[in-house]
Amino acid sequence: MMADVSRRHFAKLVAGALLLPAMAPLLSRKALAANNNVKIALLLPGSVADGGWSSLAYAGLQNLKNSGFSVAYSESVPQAQMEQVIRGYADDGYSLIIGHSFEYGSAFAEIAPEYPDTYFFASTFKPAEKTPTNVEYVNLAYIQGAYAAGALAALISENGKAVGFVGGGDNPTQQAMMRAFIQAAEKTRPGIRGMGVVTGDYDNAAKGREAATTMIGNGADVIWHAADVTGLGAMQGAAAGKVKAMGCYVDQKDVAPDFVACSFRQNLDWMVEQVGESVASKHFDGGEEWSPSVGKAWSVVNGSKQYNEKLVSASAWATFEQIWQQLDSGALKPTV
């Protein structure tokens, strides 16, 4: 499941291959100097210690800092203060401002035209057909990731009766992820039932546990979530019910090592790095929606391995890999 060479690195790799090895130290110093001229601000909806959405993006920012970029961040930015924070960084001359939640999609569309020399990146879908040429958006293959999770859940189900999804906020993305999970489970293993609950809350472990427990009572023996803290509760509910769980966004092996089959990790650190480097290399795709494939946007992990061999058979994994590759290449397109 190794990702291809990224679009943002290809030109640099080709050029680098033509240079003499002796020039490498000089090139490194020049690259570092160039990066120092790029100031990047990351605006986060949560804490850098949330263990998920915000912490992964922050990790990417720190990697950019280690590569010579000048960086700053604001965490737990309330929606009421978003405009003030955005304008503050823009007025301070930041080259790139990354807004790491869907609210920044419309906020940047309104503010960016006033700062034509600043680049803006929103970690969300493009909100309209026409957007400012200095704003880029992203589709992080949520539907493909959820479809892959539904397929794997069905493949590793012991009873073959049902598998369940627990969602967070009641928004179009979570609803579509639930539908993709159910569709994949039922298509991959005919006769199995896909179930789902979108709780309406990302930060309520009790709701997640209740949703998982209810689905387990209705026959589900594999639970996957896309719900942050609520999802942790779902995984704990799975462990209490002695059924398999799959994590989301980060490697959640340690939540319940005996019951976690794997985690679908969202590569948000990679995303932040790619966007920062695109500004430095002048390949920022303003006005566009970047759509990395599922193999770039997500990774399937379980500690140092990809999956728990006690909970996932070799044959189930082989079948899953075929589905993953079809999703990654675009040969398989979920319809939700």
C-alpha cells in the first residue's frame, strides 16, 4: 500500500536525480534558506494534544519547522474569533494560512481576496464552483476510506450477521461515510447487514459506547467509528462486548489491544507538509480542490504492523488489499 510519488514532489525529484551527489550539501542549505522565507500559520479547532484531527496536523507543522519553515499556530480557535485570527496572521505577512476545519472553507472565500499575496488552505471540500485563486481546498477521500473500512469489517466478521459504524457530528460527510461503510459491507459479503449511527457529537464517549452497545445487541461483531472522543467510547463498548473494533484517524491499537483489528489513520501530517512544500516550490493550486487518492490520504496501521494477525486472517487481508487497490486507482467508485 505504498503511495505513489506525490504530485508536489515529482518535479523536484526529477531535477534532483540529474545533479551530482557532491552538490547535495549545498542544495540542502539552499533549500533550508528558501524554506525560511515561507511563514506558515496553522489554525486548529481543537487542542494539539487531542490525539487526532488537530494533533496530526500539528505534527505536520512541526515537520515543516524542522525543514526550515517559519511556523506558528493557534489552537482551539472558536468560530466567533476565526476572522480575527485569520486577519491577524495575514496582516503579519504569513505566506500560508491553513484553516483546519470545514468552517474555514467559506471564511477564506470571503477574506482571501483582500490578501492576494497570501495563500490559504482549508482542510475541507471546495464550497463553490468559483473560489479565490489564492485558496486551495481538499477532498481527503473520506468516502473511499469509509468504504474500505466497511469492506474490511465485513471480511473479519466472525458471525457474518452484522457490522456497525459510529459517526460523530451530524453533517453531510459523516452521513456519507456511514452510507459508504454500509454499502461496502453488504456488497463485500452478501448476507451481512451494515448498521450505522451518527450520534451528532464528536466529544461524547458515553454516546459512542451506547451506540456500539446497541448495535452489538443487534448482532454486530465489528465496530468502526469516525467520531474522535465519541469513537473512543464506541471502541470501549466493542471491547466490553468482546467484539472486534477498528480505530480511526490515528493508530488506536492501545485503546483495546486484544480487540482492535487495525486503525484507518488519516495522513493529516502528510497533508500539511505537502501544502507547505507546494508554496515553497510555487506549485500551490489556488482555486482548486486537491483530491489525493485513498492510498495517500489514509493508511491502515496497527502499531508497527498493518493489522492484528489474531483478529484478521491472511485471506481476509488479501481480499481487502485488492479492494483497497481498486479504490486507490479509481477502478472502484463508491456511490453514496
